[in-house]
Amino acid sequence: MAIRPILIIPDARLRAVADHIVEVDEEIKALAKDMLDTMYDAPGIGLAAPQIGVMKRIVVMDLAAEGETPTPLVMINPEITKFGEEIQVTEEGCLSIPELYYEVERPSTVTVKYTDLDGQEVSKDAEGKLAVCIQHELDHLDGVLYIDYLSRLKRDRVIKKFDKQAKLAAR
């Protein structure tokens, strides 16, 4: 399929809320394939459609380590239905905020409901790294970035750095 450009902050589309997908058709299946190709090429473990400028509620992820068989996961219209009470702190990064990693607190378990590429409703329990990845990618669908969980000082520093880079690139 196609590797698509990944949006970088401060692109306003990263702060927009994505639209519900009405039907799992060939266009959505092609989009999922492009998203997986783009994620693997980046390389990353997750990607949300708004990160490639498509304002639809679809995310892809694959937590297989290098050398392991890929295990791609596509979630259409995903929704977290339950958050665990235990909190974990994990270092997160983001393809839309390249080369920066910060520790973020999130629930260590979640239950997510979504539609798969066959149009079937799925409910999945996740823990650890998968739970973090799901929360991170679903945040993108609502215009939330992982830096929003940082202290105001750290977040402002990140935003200022990327605003400056965007202005220099625009010259």
C-alpha cells in the first residue's frame, strides 16, 4: 500500500477529535493497511489515523519485538470501557513528537471495546505495555497527546521546541 507522512506537533489536526466510522468498507481496510505500513516504517508500536491527517476513529498497533512474528491489531471506533485501579509509570514516546521520551502514569489494565476489520464487535482486556499503548493511541482520537500528562513546565518546553522547529522549517 502506501507509507504516509506522519504529522508533527504543532499541527492542529493532532488536537482535533476524530469522527466515528460508520462502515468497515474497502476504504477503511486500505487505510488500516497504510497505517500499519507507516507505523512499521517509522518504526513505532502504534499509530492513530489523526497522526497521518485522517480524522477517523481507527488505530493500529503491534507490540511484537524485533525478530518476532508481527501481531498487528486494528481497532475501529475503540472505546475503553474499564480502567484498572493500579497505576503504572512507563516511558512513552510518540511518532508525532519525535525523539522525546517522558515517564507517564496510566492505569496498568484496561478493557477496550472496538470493531475489527471484519466488522465484528470485540472486547479485549489488556495489561502492561498493551494497556499503555491502547490508552496512548485512543487519546490521539480525542486530540490528547501524552505530553498533556506531564507537568506544565515540561509540556510547555516540548511545545516551545516544536513551535520553534516549525517556524524554522516554514522559512
